[in-house]
Amino acid sequence: LELEWIHTSHFGKLCATAGSQFEWAQLWVNYSMSVFKPTRDHPVRQPSEQEASVLSYFTNQDQTTEFIEPLSGIARHPLALRDVRCP
């Protein structure tokens, strides 16, 4: 998801790029919504393999993975352009 934004020029293609990532962005949003408020009784679940493929992460010194939000290219909600009817 984020590699597309950081390794490719998007001049004049912002809407097309964002639109092509809708399915990936939806995975990210659904995972984020499902773990937004962990509690002692319901700790944050690990992402599925498919969800993990669209999330960025840090690898800690002990080799554990800490997932974070990916870059979406527009510094907004990853589905923002869809919601404003980007052509």
C-alpha cells in the first residue's frame, strides 16, 4: 500500500492511485476499527495475514512486530478521495 505512494510519482494521478488501492485500504480500515479500543478483557488481536500485508510495522529488538498505520499518500483517511467522489 505505502510502497506505491513512496516509490512512484503521482503527479496528475492521485485519484487513480487512491482508487486502485480501495480494497487494500478497506482491509486497513476494517482492522483498525476492530482493534481501536482494546480492553483488559479484549486485547488487540493480531492482524490476519491479508490485513498484515497492508499495514506498516516496526520490528522490535526482540524480533516482535508492532503494526502501525501505513502511509496513504494523502495524509488523510485512506478512503477520503472515494468519499469526495474523486473522478
